[in-house]
Amino acid sequence: MGANLVPILRNFSIKNAPGNSTDITESMKDGCVTAGDHRLLRFDMRTYNKGNADFNMGKPIEHPEIFEWSAAHGHWHNKHFNEYTLFNMLGQAVVPGFKQGFCLEDIERIDPNASPTPKFHCDAEGRVDQGVQPGWADVYSVGLPCQFIVIDGVQDGYYRLLATTNARFVAHEDDYTDNTIIVGLHLHGDTVIQLTEQDNWRWCHKCQGLAFAGNPSPGACPAGGLHDHAGSGNYSLVQYS
Ligand SMILES: [Zn+2]
Ligand SMILES: [Zn+2]
């Protein structure tokens, strides 16, 4: 193992932000939204290092090629570090590829066995290493400038938000297969509900159905014997109500 970042999203809400609100005026400083009223899908973005080594970006002043100054946040951002796309249930992108700058530091200790002391910081001068130590997460909370995607004109319904961290692979991780997560969302008026989803379902070609593969045994197959998952993909089931 080494460094391994995974995204974790939580705390979804919708806000209709007037053009003269700080949600819009502050965010315009970083160019993530245009002038005027906007409907915002807001959420906390956590970038968790579930590996066993530091994810270290280095010092912004030494790496102008990957960092840019954020006037809205008052520190250096790793350009396009996270990326969000909102899909409808037909798999069409309704909000395509929003790229988010990010400053990496230790905000929240998730693993109780991790070091109790934060190590990485976002300094305004860009003279210290940015990163996340093992067992910790960086957190961009609801309410920060640009911590949202614009959903003007997106209709009520069911959607999937695809979120990728370290989207340009600017620093090494041992595992990039878990850098993207998909969150099911139900948008209804000004409310948004995060759908419960369970992966680890497999297609059993014997009984021609999906069977849960998260238990020690594959389970009994109505066609006789145990379910046979050979050749199956990993399926995720969404609970809609
Ligand atoms: Zn920032
Ligand atoms: Zn079966």
C-alpha cells in the first residue's frame, strides 16, 4: 500500500442563490459561476486518504504548473483536482465535467488509529507541503465559495453524481480504481435526498438473476446448488423509497 485517496460526499442540499448573495459574488472570483441568480446543488466533499502513506503534493510555490491562486479562498489550489458530472438515469450528462480547484490539508481524522495531530496545512504563501496524511480527510464544506455544482434548469427526478478526486493524477497513489464514486440523488423542488445504494451484487447465470455477493457464502440458487457469479460484473442496487 501507499497513498490512496477516495472521495466521500455528504450533506446534500439545494440553494437558490440570488446574484447579489455572497454564494455567487465570492464564487465569481474563482470563475466557477457566472453573474446572476443560480440554483446550486451543495454538498460536503471529503477527500480521504485510506492508504498507509502520505499523499503529498509538495509546495505550491515550487509547482506553479499544478497550482493556481484562489482569490475566493485566499490560498493556493491544486488546479482541477476534483471533477463532478451529474448524469440522468439514461446516462446523459446534464451538468458536464465541473472541475474544482482544491487545497489539500488534514481537516478530519476518520481512522481512530491515525495520528492525532494534523500534519498538512494550506498556507496563504504556498510555502508548506499540501497533502493528506493516512487516516485523515480534507473537507470542503457546504457554504465555501465554489463548493457546489450549478443546476440551473435541471428538472425534478433521479440523478447520479459522479465525483472523482485527484482527477489528473498529479500525485502518486497506489490505487486509482477507487478515485471515483457515484451517488444516487433524488431532486424534488428545493429538496435533495441521497439515495441508499448497495454494491457487490452479481449476476448468476444459473438462476438468471442478481444475487448479493457480500456474504461469506454466495447463497443457495433456486436452480440448485450455490449461485454462480462467473463472468459477472459488479452491480449496484439503488433504493428509491
Ligand atoms: Zn480552497
Ligand atoms: Zn443463482
